[in-house]
Amino acid sequence: MAWSISRDARLAELRQLHHARSATLANSVPGTFAHDGLTKECDAIYAEIKRLEASRGISPKAVLLALAVLALLVYSLAH
């Protein structure tokens, strides 16, 4: 299993989910419990998509891995 899911893969997954939920929402009756729930879910998915699109950070696990490799290089050069 991968250490982390890539940002692009997560965005693709969320976009596909948003598309599926939006299609279901389009076929539901406004004002019903199901319609309101799907609307909230679509809004939450859309907000997560926007958050991921705006993020440019690096994974904490990737930072730790880079530091470990750097430490091994320094150690091997020192001896």
C-alpha cells in the first residue's frame, strides 16, 4: 500500500464522486430529505475539491523520508 494517496488521484476520485452525486441530485425531488442531504454532500465534496486544488503542500511522510535519505547520505560521507 502506498504511503499516501497522491493529490491528483484524490482530486480525480472526488470529481468522479461529485459528478455521480450531482447526477443523483438532479433526479431527486427538491425539498425532500434525500435532496437536502445530497445537496449538503455535494457542497462538502466541492469544498474539499477546492481545498485540494488550492493546496501546494508536501506530505509529512515525504518530508520524513527525505530527511532519512539525507541523514544516510551524510552518515555515509562522514565514514
